[in-house]
Amino acid sequence: MSAMRSVFITVKTYPTLSSKYDELVCTAGILDDGSWVRIYPLPFRKLDYEKKYKKYQWIKLP
């Protein structure tokens, strides 16, 4: 299993329709070590309520 990493969300795009993934939200953030990370593709509207995140929020990801 992957180790959990903290990500500070700094960029979150408006949902876009996709023929392959249904709907996508491209997200980027800064890892706890200061490096940038892109989180894509992400079906944001299909996430459970407690897993949805806001811009400028710390989240944990594997």
C-alpha cells in the first residue's frame, strides 16, 4: 500500500465533460515537501461528500 501524503490544494478547475472519464476536474497542489503535484483525472462530483475538498485546503492522498 502507498504511504499517505499531505497535499495543499492550490488549483481546482471547473468540471469538464469527458467521453472517456465522464466528467473531470483537474487539481494541483503542493506536497508537504514543497514539490508540485497534479491530481488528474478526478470525478469530483461523484466523490462522497466527506471526500470533497476546497481550494486552499490540506488533504491526504495515497
